[in-house]
Amino acid sequence: MPKKIVFEGKTEYLQVLDENGAVDKTLEPKLDENLLRKIYENMVRARVFDRKAISLQRQGRCYTYVPTEGQEGAQVGSALALQKADFGVPSFRENAVYLARGVSMEQLFLYWMGNEEGSRMPADQNNLPVAIPVGSQVPHAVGIAWAMKLKKEKAAAITYFGDGATSEGEVHEGMNFAGVFQVPCIFFCQNNQYAISTPITKQTHAQTIAQKALAYGFEGLQVDGNDVLAVYAATKAALEKAYSGKGPTLIEAITYRMQAHTTSDDPKKYRSDEEVEYWKKKDPLTRFQVYLKGKRLWDEEYEKKVQEAATREVEDAVRKAEAYKPNPEDMFTYLNAELTQDLKEQMQEMKKSMEG
Ligand SMILES: Cc1ncc(C[n+]2csc(CCOP(=O)(O)OP(=O)(O)O)c2C)c(N)n1
């Protein structure tokens, strides 16, 4: 039976640097040398931080940690495209986003070492703290973006979530609201191929996550998430759109989590060594290094300096975070807006036993 077509959509894919670091000149964003170096240095900082956190957890000096390795291109590229006034609304894997936005390594270690203080974002930085419940942060970002729109601020919110989160209601409620109210919000999905052990093929029957935006009436696109230039360019374009009142964008960054889901996970149970090797060749740092070298912005001496600076920074942060003396009352203080009677009693009991 012939039918009328009422809707047709398409989903585009952006890659500027291929996995060997070769650049597509027609798509290359014109970024100055300082910014290019800043991007690279922040990716290195994130990787050095990540490896240190895993090692501390293995030594019993840090609690369960959520690794970032492999996703530095997606995280640093998007975070450095933001302005200070924009709001970052991460989930739990965005260590590189926080670092690139100016959150200190010490602060992140405080969080992963289980201190409440780690969740207190510096007042002059527009970032929400880590959100562990999958997808729960998405409506918060939409609310922030709606407030920005009502207050006529030239700013946007960006929320980060994984492929697994797209099976949570909040992500869709957030996107629908954002479409209807045309709020300045970027939905940044890091499709790292797995939600713990669930592969993307079992997460959705759709060909892409990006296309889901079309159902909410706004643009969705895919980017090579291991190509920091593509991520930067796509995020900048989405921000310009948001600032000029043209509403939200969904960016699906195709990437891979190189390490375990968390330090409590064993990925060998659900993915092959060959698969990991395949993705290793797409490493975001190596390909950006090749690009910088081609521009005479990278050599061995520079690499040594960047690595040494990141190592000094991380060691200093560990020292400070481990010297931090938490106030045991923090366990109670930040749990509820007002303590319940039984919690008040427990807190008193704890104080008494500490005095005694
Ligand atoms: C509401 C909720 N359900 C389950 C969990 C347990 N959990 C933590 S992370 C995770 C998978 C998330 O996968 P994805 O959204 O793809 O993000 P990724 O971990 O890959 O970054 C699950 C099920 C949780 N934290 N919150």
C-alpha cells in the first residue's frame, strides 16, 4: 500500500584525524598552538591521574575507582570547548572532564578516597559533582539549561552519560523536555561499547544512539570520540547553536573503555584481547601526538616535560589528599538536608565514643 513519507532523518559522522593521525584538511578546526598544546597536556594529565588512581586502589589507598583511559579524546575535547560560564554535568567516568575544567587532582583523589569534601566543587567552577545513579544527572542538566534560557544567559549545560544510560528513562525525559523547551543543553554520550558487561548490540537495536535525538526534534550526530579535534569541533558547533537559542544537540562519541568498568570488574570475562588490541590502535593520545608532530609542536623533549609535570602534579595531589583529615561528622552532615532523629542519635553516640 503506498504511503506518504512524513519524516526522514539522517545521522552524520565526523572524523578529522584518522587513527594514524592524518588530518582531513577540509574539516580541520583552526586552533592556535597554545590551545593545541593545552589539549594534549590535559589528555596526558588525565592518563597519568588515571593510572595512579588504579595503582592506589590496588594498594588499598583509594576506594573503587572508575577508569577513564581511552576516553581522554572525548572528554578533553568536549571540556576544553566549553566556556567558564557553561555548566558541566558529568556522570562518574569524567575524570578528564573535571581535570580539563580546572578541578584539581587533589579534589578528585579526595572524592575517590571516600571523602565528602571531594564532592564540594569549587564555588567559582560550574560543575556538578559525580552522579553515580546511571542517567540521574541528565534532567539536572536540562533544568540548569532551562534556567540559563529563562535568565537569558549566554551559556549552556553539557551532560555526560554512557551508552548504557540511554536505556534509562531520565535520559529520554531530559531529551524530550530539552527539545520541547529548546534549552541550551548538549547531551554528550560516550559510547564506549559497554555498560559493564552489556555490549552496545544488546543495549539498543538502533543503528546509532545519535539518531535518537531526531525523535525529540533536534540534531544528533556521531563523532569519532578518539579524535579530539572532531570532538572539539562538534562540541563548539553545538555550543554556538545553544548560545544562539537554537536548542539542544546530542553528540554520540564513539570510543572505547580501555580498562575495567571499575576496579571491581574483570573485563576479561566478557571481551576478547583481540578487541582490546584493535581499539588500542585507535588511541586518542597517540594520534594527536602524530598530528602535533606534523605541526612541529611535539618532540621527545616536550613529551618528557609534559610527563614530568603531570607526574609531579599527581604525586603532590596524592600527598595532600592522603594528609587530609576528614571530619567523621561529614558522614551525617551531607546525607539529608535535615537529620532524622535516629541519625542525630547515632551522630551523638559517635561523638561521645570519639571523645571517650
Ligand atoms: C540506576 C543505576 N542502575 C545501576 C547502576 C550500576 N551501574 C553502574 S555503572 C553501570 C553501567 C553504566 O554504563 P554506561 O551508561 O554505558 O556508562 P559507562 O560505565 O560505560 O561509562 C551500571 C549498570 C547504577 N549505578 N545506577
